[in-house]
Amino acid sequence: MELPPNLDADKLAQRIHDARLMETREIESILAKAGGRGQADTKLFISLLQRGEHLTNWQVTRLVEGQRKGYFYGNWKILYLIGVGTFARVYRAYHTKTGDIKAIKVLRSRHSSNDEMREHFLREGRMVMKLRHPNIVPISEVDEDMGRIYMVMDFVEGQNLRDYVKAHKKLSVPRTLGIVRDIAAGLAYAAEEKINHRDMKLSNVLLSSRGQAKLVDFGLATEAGDSGELTGGPRSIDYAGLERTTGVKRDDKRSDIFFLGCMLYHMLTGVPPLVETRERMKRLSADRFKDVAPITNHVPDLPQRVVLLVSRMMDLKPENRIQTPKLALAEIEQVMAAVERGDAEQIDENMSRQQADEFAKMMAAREEGKDKTVMVIDSNQQVQNSLREKLKKIGYRVLITADPQRGLERFRDRDPAEGLPADCVIFGCGGLGGQGVMAFQEFVTSDRIARTPAILVVTEKLKQHVQPQWVKDPQNEVLSMPLKFKYVQRALRKLLKLQVQK
């Protein structure tokens, strides 16, 4: 540890005294062993404090940094930091009167003056204090010390599930089912008390030294009152993305089941089913939930019952998903019993291959237009929006303009060193009428514009203006309205010579 040049043993001793971490006689005794007042070696003094377990490394580090507060909350003496979250810090603490060891969750100082955050923190404490279940870490006390709100909960010797999975990679089927059974049991009990967790993830599960899983952090939980109306804190981004994708109301009770399924998937494969990212928009994207690879892509020899369990928990159609934690617990226990009996057949090899092929086709379709740019020239906003959405969904970059001349200028005025502005241009006549036909004609005949594939979309009335050579030219396609997107997609594949997986 690097010590500040102006910190000597006497000053450190004074800080220990001011922080109330040791009795004066104890401090003087250790100081004497290090050389006495005015003579003591600072590093030796620190070493004696730590070796004699008078102070923890965390306490010493803070004292050296000049921190004189934050060592006590009520009768609880903080020993060291366990974890840090967005809203709170969690410490291991010792009760100065009873000797109990607990975990103390403290609202971070920057939120202490925020009335809404304080109420949110207190609500979590009050909500969980009434829960008593072997698979939920209990809260025994919620209090305030010098403006800082804290809650006291059982200290669980072990580690969180995320760190455990990271260290062990894939877990065995029996071990995974045992853990997810514990989690589901805690969820089912909370649901009976009209509480939904709303933040199901590996880091919110603790594994005790005996291997028992326990739920923590109900900070985003919702609670149903006597009227049945749910009250709770802000919604996590992941839950918001799922509920927006599946079209259910905010705080749908089945969302906990989906994310419990995600945890089951992650433990069995060692891979998270949802793309992990810090970008808010990507976490909200529907594709993130729709692009989950079949679990058999990662573990092809899983028992069929296990595969079906994961599928039922993670079904994107909420009505097809297991509906409650109690039902999920029952199904998990049935699968565990089947695995223990040895009558859980492996997933059919052909079914596994078929699932993998279907997923590969879906992902390939999403990248069909990768690295290709399409320019859409049409003044009809509905057509613009429709083509933009559908083309982007299959990987194209899309440029939109309602002005034909502006679109042509992008080609005429381009810097040759920068390449073409688009790989194909779609001229729509629904909004532009004859203007669209004239722009298309100029585009395909102008010597000043490099030959680029083009699609002309004409109305029945404008078909008479279509010239035979446009239809024959392999660089062009002429489509009729009303327009179906599959014909646009087919034309782009042909003009851009795209190889598409079938």
C-alpha cells in the first residue's frame, strides 16, 4: 500500500480513534510495539493492526485515505465491502453488542438526499422483511444513521451465481436443475405473498457454501395491494425490452419466468441467451429477444425434457409460457425426477439439427443485405417508412429522399474516390407519378451517372411509359403497384447477385 508522505503512525492512530474503531488503550498498545509515540514505524504499525485482526484491510485503506466516517451504522461495525451497485453498497458487518455477522446494504450517499430514491429503498426493505423462505435472503432491520438509510440482511458465505457460472462455464444438468429449483421455490413463495421480483439475473442469486441458491435484491420488485394494483420501482431495461417485444402490459407477472428461463439456459450452456450489451437501444431491441439460438446449438445432447422446459419458460408468446412460478417449480421438479430416474431421453438428433438449421436461416435472412446500401426515391411517406423498416430488417443500409433530382445529384456530384452512394436505387411512382419515371429514365441513360442497378415501381396508369429496353436490361427491374415487399426483395437479390441460404 502506498502511504501519503505526510502520514505518520501518530496521525493514523488519531484517525483510528476518531473513527471509533478501537479503544484508546488498544491503539496505544499496538503503537508501543511499533516503536512508541513519535518513533513508531508507520508500515509496521499497519502490519501489526492487520495481523492482530484489530482492523481489516478495507478499514485500513479508508483510514489511510483520510476517511473518518462510514464505519458504523447503528450498532453495526463495517468490516469490508462485499459489492457495489448503482444505488447501494453492500458490506459485511459485525454487531458490537451481540457479535452477529450480517450483510449491510447502504443507500449510496449521492442518493440519500433524493426523497424518491429514499422511499424506493425503504419500500424494498419493508417488502422483503415480511418474506421468510430458505431461498430468499431475509432482511431483519431497516434503519437510518446520520441521514444514511441501510438495511440488515443475512450474510451468505459463498458467491453470486454469475461469478460461479463464469468460473465453472457449463454446469451439469442435475446441478443446474437443483439451482433453478431453489430459485423457482423462492419466486413461488414471493408470488404467494403478491410480490414479483422484476430483476431476475444471475448476479441477483447467491450460492451458499452448501450449494443452496438464495434470491436477493428485490429493489425493482412489484407488490400487489388489496385492489390487485401493482406498485413498484422503475422497470429494468431488459424487462422493458421483453414486454415491449411481446406486447404485454408493464409489469407482466410472466416476465420473471422468461428471465428465469434465461438463467437456466446460461447455466446449461455457459453462454447468455440474450446479447449482453450496455447500449440501451440494443437492449430494448425486439431482435435481441427473437435471435436466441436454440439451446441445442450449444449442447446438442441435452435431455429432451430439459430442452422443452427451457423452451416453455422462454417462449416469446406469453400465453404459451409457463404462467406462474409455482407451475414452473412443479415442472422443474418433474424434470429433475425424470433425470434422476434416467428416463429423460436425449433430444432427437434430427430435431436438434432442424432447430439449428432454422435458426441459421433466420440469422442469415437478417444479414441478407449486409454491406449493401439501397436508396429509395419516393415522396410517399408511408412507402418510405415501409421500405426503410423492411429493408433494414434484412440488413440493408437505407437512404431516403423525396426529391428525385437530389437523389440523382448524389451520383453526379460524388467523389470517385468515395465510391457509389448506393448499390441499388428504387424509384417509386406512387407519390412522384410521372416525375419518378422521368428520373428513372435519366438515371439509366445518363453518361454522367455510373451504371448502378435500379428498380422502377410504376402504377397501372404509368405502365404505358415503360420502355422495352428497361425491362430487358439485366441491370434494371420494373415492378407494378400495389407493391409486395417479396418482389422488391427478389429483385434486389437478382440485381445485386446475392447468395441466399435456402
